[in-house]
Amino acid sequence: MKVSIITACYNSANTLEHTIQSVINQDYPQIEYIVIDGASTDGTQNIILKYQSSIAKTISEPDRGMYDAMNKGIALATGDVIGILNSDDVYMNSHVVTDLMAQMQKARADVVFADLILVDENNPEHILRYYDSGQFHPSRFQYGWMPAHPTVFVKKRIYDEVGLFKTNYQIAADYEMLIRILAVNKASYTYLPKPVVRMRAGGASTAGLSRNWILNTEIVRACKENGIYSNMAMLLLKIPTKLWGRIAARSIHQKSLGK
């Protein structure tokens, strides 16, 4: 199956090159790479031009935020499967797409996802948290849990069925989208038990307490809009698991240092 990978970016000159390299170095033979830039002013467009021969489609124009940019990418995609990789995230090795597609085909599923490692914004070798998607079930949406979105690959026909990202969300449109895909539409899914993405802290969903409040408010809203009961108190129940993810990250980091 042909895979379309979409990267939405805006003023991402500090990180975008690593993201692009991690995509174009994949060993999967059928990748359509799409980069949607929101008319950056910091050198991002020069990086895109540098790798233009390895990028199938690009757009550089003002947009209404990252979810609008993702929607533009989905509209351009011609692959059977779509993955979305943010401009400050990277695939952990050159086999990620091959491994995810093999798992999807083995399980005959509409969606595949895996684990993610959250790393320090300025030091990607410093692991902050391990995001385990393996415990996910659609019943856990009401408690604030979803598969790690940068690891999620979805068959394009599912997007055709459920529609595009809602651009009136600041942070949690990906959460709302996954509710529609996995809880409302009940798409079949499978899990690859390994980390496949390094995600830098400091992005839209990890940038401080105020953003976290907006995120949780939007999660409750996303649940309500899709007929799932949730509230802020229920979201607090995920704190112990997040703490465990930090403990696991510390263990992984120490092992990487040979301790």
C-alpha cells in the first residue's frame, strides 16, 4: 500500500530538517511525502527547498493553524494510508513505516499505532517520558487517553468517511479526530509494541500548565461532542500512569548511558 506522510510546519527551521531526514530515510518503498508550510519567515522554506526532490508535494501559504494545514495535506494525499509527523518529531529509525505497515497488514486493520518517547526540547537524547499506547481502548477516551498521535497511521478511506480535523480546536483536534475514527466510526485497529517516534517537549500539547488546561478543556469538549461522558476529575485519573511513564523514561535513559 502507498503511504502518504504529512508534515505541517510554521517557523520550524530549528527542527524541520531532522523531521524531513527521518521521513526520506525510511526504507518503505512507496512513500508520498507532503509538507504544508504556513508561510514561514525563519528559513523553514529554505529547508523545504533543500529537500524538494525528496518531497512529493508542498504548499507554502498562510493558514488557520496546524489543523488547517493537516487538512490541506489530507486533501492532497493520494496514498492508501496516511500518517502525520509533526515538524519537531522524528521517526526513531529507517524501518518505522515498514514495521507499522507490516503490523497493519498482518492484522488487516484500518488503523495502526505504537509507542512514543517524549524527549527534552533542547537535548533529544534526554528522555522525559515513555508514552505507552498499548493500554489504549476506546473506552478510555473519557479518561483522557488516546494512542500517541504521531505514531498513528490511518487508511485514507477512513478520513473520507469521518471528515477532516476541526479547526476550532487549539490543541486537541487530533484527540477529537481519533474519537471519531475509533469510538464513533469503530474503525479496526492494531498496536505495534515498540517506540517509533521521538517527540520534542514544548509542542502545542506539552507546553506548560496553561496549555495543559486548554488541552484538558478541549478533551472534555471533544468527548461531549461525540456522545462520551467526561469531566476534569476523570482526566486527573491519568496522572499516576503519566508518572509511571516518567519513571520508565528514566530507566531507558540510564540504560542508554550504560548505567
